[in-house]
Amino acid sequence: MEYTVQKLGSLAGVSTRTLRYYDEIGILKPARINSSGYRIYGQKEVDRLQQILFYRELGVSLESIKDIVTAPSFDGAAALREHREKLLEKKEQLELLIANVDKTIALTEGRMNMSNKEKFEGFKKKMIDDNEKKYGKEIREKYGNDTVNKSNAKLKNMTQEQYNEVTALEVQLKLTLAEAFKTVDPVGELAQKAADLHKQWLTNYWPEYSKEAHASLAQMYVDDERFTAYYDKEQPGTAEFLRDAIQIYTGLKK
Amino acid sequence: MEYTVQKLGSLAGVSTRTLRYYDEIGILKPARINSSGYRIYGQKEVDRLQQILFYRELGVSLESIKDIVTAPSFDGAAALREHREKLLEKKEQLELLIANVDKTIALTEGRMNMSNKEKFEGFKKKMIDDNEKKYGKEIREKYGNDTVNKSNAKLKNMTQEQYNEVTALEVQLKLTLAEAFKTVDPVGELAQKAADLHKQWLTNYWPEYSKEAHASLAQMYVDDERFTAYYDKEQPGTAEFLRDAIQIYTGLKK
DNA sequence: GATTGACATTGACGTTGCGTAAAGGTGTAT
DNA sequence: ATACACCTTTACGCAACGTCAATGTCAATC
């Protein structure tokens, strides 16, 4: 039995373009070319196409399939095992992504229903008040009333857009910090990026940035168990790690 | 503070090419262009880039990011939820792939020297497995988890001998079906023999036979184009013919 | 003031696996 | 002879940039 492109195509469920492409990249050459230049395939080619499609279904790249089907005694199982690893990696990444997206949605959903500005204003006020009650006293003692008041004023004047930005920054910080923590190296690039993100995040609340205040706050993350609990939620030791990274970032390691 | 491409790039951790690309597709235009044609970015652009990178981290396409960052009051959360759905779909597909790869590995490992033909057999099995995944829910609902699980276990435990038997049955079925198809009579003897062979073949995969499941699968051969393609390979219309024959065989013609 | 080296610019091709024309030749039935 | 289905090659398009290549600019040094 001999087949032209379309016959083979409909037989195997692929387009003629695909067959021409496979010819082009050399993974499936026709048995012969007739006098008019038509591609003619035989049974051998049908079988080979089945093989190709089989691996394609499994998500193997044509490049790899080429190795598998051209080398006569290629270890297909080994190739598949390798491929499997890649798939698993992809899957993990995907799961991470989904988790992050979920977190972001949850974060933004906190204010989703308050789409109107008034509620948003109310939320911001409440946040300031909560913060005041929780940490106000210590912060006031440390940085003075004036600084705190200015910070609160800044927060109040935040637009929705800015607020979203801060939220995004927070998520980014968390992600980066989690990654950095795995490296166990507070001097490393990731850790320093986390420290930098933390600074950026901070400048949204602090009217003025200073290395000393930054480093001091980092120390507080370790000293104050409420902060520690927040940062260590996913991975114990994260608060300490962040402090180290920030101390290096600010150059104020003591 | 003003930034050139490289400064902004190293600040945000992206290449200059990326910045030029973002300019090109219009999601991040520089604040201004200086007299020498250099791109100059300001604080607003830095913030915007942060936003873009944030969504990029979450795997959102630049196309979608464009909508999010250009439209001032775009519902980012809704976009994310939509994106989340896509991610979940991707994940499911990936899991299917991995499961198939695993099975293939198991198969090849069980029988080291799998000829091309046997690989094609693996492909057919995969189709059945796919069917499980696709219709598994309905089947499980219809016949209960236990039945389906037993079926899967059965498939895994097939010996080589049994495997050969199934292959032989399949060949017989194909021949008989091809002959029967010529008679154009699904009620005829040949067609009914084909239906019976199909039942025998099936019982190698299904722990329990039921007319309803059999008829349902036959219908699926027509509804699912992958199966249709398989059966119609030699003669278009064969899948439909087989379904008709089986419906009569089971006495469940609706 | 001339050279150097780092940095900027605009093209433009390469990547992956085909889809989708466009422009034209071939096979076969009427 | 005409129609019509099917074949061919050529080539752009898709996503998100990486990677030259050719050329212009800025700041510092000889």
C-alpha cells in the first residue's frame, strides 16, 4: 500500500503540512518521490509515523524524537525517563505558580468587594489603626511621634493603585525570600534581592529611608515574636535569615 | 532619578533587549527620549516595570499584562482567576502526560525488546487509558470506583502471554470488522461476530462486563475523534458501523 | 584632541511546530 | 476542454526574547 501526503495524513490524523515539515527536519522522509515530485510513503513510513506520534503525544520534542527514531538501537526508555524528570519539574513549577496566584487572588480579594473608594478608605484607616495599636507604641518610642504620624499620613494618601503595588511587592518579597532561604546564603544574589524588595516595600510606609532604621527593623523581626511568627510561618528561621540579609544589604552588620 | 536601559535593566533584573521589546510592544514606554535617541526612564516607569514583572512571574502573558497595566481600572483579580483556570488545565494535562510516560516506561521495562509494532500497541493502550482519564469520571459514576480500579490493576498485571492473546484478538477483530463492513449490514452474522470479538477483547481490560458499558464505549468510538480515526483508518464509517453492530449485539439500540 | 572602552541605537535572524495563504503544476473525471 | 481536487515550493506568522552586526555617543585617559 502506498500513500500520498493527504492519505497518510488522514490515516494518522495529522496535516499535510506536518508531514512536509517532518520531511524537512528529516524525521520522516517519504519512501520515494514520484516523477511529478509527489511524496510517496510506504508501510515502513506509516509505522515510523506511528512511533513519532506516540512520542509526540507524550510531549517529547521532535528534536528528541529524531534521536529516538533515527538511531536504531536508541534506549527509548532512558529517553523517556529523562523526559519524565523534565515533566515533573514543570509540574512543580506549575504548582508553585498556582499557589502564588492563589495567594495573590486571596490578597486582592480582601479588598475585592470593597470596590468603592469609601470602603477602601475605611480599610486603610483600619489598617493604620490596627498597626497603631499593635506596634505604635514601640515604633513611636524608637522613631519618634513625628515619623509615625508622617507615615500614617502617607498611608492615608495612598491611592488604590499604589496600594495594589504594595501588595504586589509584598507577594514578590515573600516569594523571593522563600527562594533565597533555600540557598542558605544571606550574602547571595537572591537574599540581597529580597532585602532590596523589603526596602522598596518599606519606603511605601516610611517617609524617609535610612540604613540604620532598616537594619533596626530587621533586628526587631527577630526580637519580636509577633514579627518572627509572621515571617517564620512557612519556614522557621526565615525572619533571622531576612535580618542577616538586610544587615549585609545595609552594610551595618554588627 | 532617571535611568538608561542598562541601569533600569540591572535594577530590575532584566536584559536591555527585554526593555526594548517592552517598548516595542507598548507595555513600557520610556518617559522620554534624549537628544541622542537614548531611552530615559523615570520612577513611574520603574514602578510599572515592577508590576509587569510581578505578573510575568505568575506566568501571565505579556498580552494580558498589557491589558492589566494599560487599562487604569482593570480588574486584575479577575484576570488572575482566569489565568488560574488555565494553569489548572495545564497541570491536568501535565499529570496525564506523566501518567502515560510512567506507564510506557513500565511497559518497556517489563519487556525490554519492544518492537515498533509493540510500541504501537502501547499507543493503543494509551488511547484506552486516555479514555479512562477523559471519561473516567462518568464511568466511575456509572459503575463505581471499584470496577475501574480493578480494571486498571488488571491491565498492569497482564502477562506477556495474555498480552499476545489480546493482540491476536485485535487482529481478528480488525479483519472480521473489515469483512463485515463490506456487507453494510450491522445485523448480519459477520457484524455480530465482530461485536462478539470486541466484547472478548474488552474483557481483557474490564474486570466486569456489562451490556450498558459496552454500548456506551461503542458510542464513544463515534463521539471521540481519536477512536473514530483509529477505526476509520482503513475504511471511513467503520467506527459508526461497529457501534451499530454493538448496539444490536447488546440489545440496547436506542 | 585623539583614542579607547563602555554603553546606546536600530535592524534582523533564530528559536518550536506547525497554520495559513500564495502561486503554480498534476491527475482524473466529465 | 474544462473543472476540480490534490500536489509542489516559498514564505510569513505566533511568543518572548537571545544574539550578533553595524554604527553612533559619552566619559575618561593619553
